[in-house]
Amino acid sequence: MSETTGETTNEATGGATGGGAPTGAELRALADRIEIEALRGEFTDAGMTRDYDRLAALFTDDGTWRIPDAGLDFTGSKNIRAAIERLQENWEFFVQTIHPGAVRIDGDTAEGRSYVAELGRLRDGGSHLNYALYHDRYRRTARGWRFTERRYEVRYVDTSPLPGSAPGPRP
């Protein structure tokens, strides 16, 4: 709380929370954060639903998706689209959940992190459980915020057989 005004400061937006209407800059900062969080959620949703065109559209035309631990590096939305389709073909089932992390916005660019938990069974019978981070760079475009770089850093992996299974076909 400021001793001179009696207002508190919202560190997320840099704005006052002591009663006045938010400024345009404060509203823009909130909207940017919401849009970036939605972008990260769209990535997971597109991957889980195998909507490869939508996933690729979340990157700038020159964007990169990197998974260094697997030796994978794809540049350009067309290459990213082909890569995700090829990678998804290997999975009998795959589940990814993402959890919010840091976001730092600087005008029309931003950096951020999100936390990931994944599990799945490969078609060859192998199982996979891991916890990881996405290290992201974003750019505001005419289509909204997009990834310019998404780098996946695995922090824990377990290849023990998963005891569960995917449910059968739905009626």
C-alpha cells in the first residue's frame, strides 16, 4: 500500500487497485495475459483433439517448436503441422495437461513458461509419464498472440508400464 495515496498496487498489471477505474494500459496488460494463457490452452487442446491445422496456426510463420531431449526441432507452421501429425501417430493414447506459469510482456513480444504433465501409451506398447516445462516466446500478430518459439524441457520421465488403459469406443 502506498503511504501517500492509500492505494495498493497490482504487480501483475502494474496498476492501482485502490478504487479508480483501470487505465487503458492496465486493461491491455490484463487482456494480453488472458490471450497468452488462451494461446497456451489452445495448443494443448489442439494436440489432444488432433486438430493439427489449428495447432500449426498457433505459431508465427517462422515459429519454432523444439523438443531438445528427443532431438526434435521444427521451424515454420507447415513443418510443425506435419511433425505433430507424425508424432501423434505413434500414440495409442496421449493426455497432456498444462498449468499456468510466468508471463513477461514487453510491448508486442513476450516470454513465458508453463508446466506440463503428460502420460500415454505408444502403439509399440511402451508407456510414458513425464513432467516438463514449456519455455515460450510470443509475438502479437494481426491474428492475435502467437508462438515464435516453444521449447519443451523434460524434468522427470517414467517409462514404467501404465496400469490403466484408454476406454473403449463410445456408444
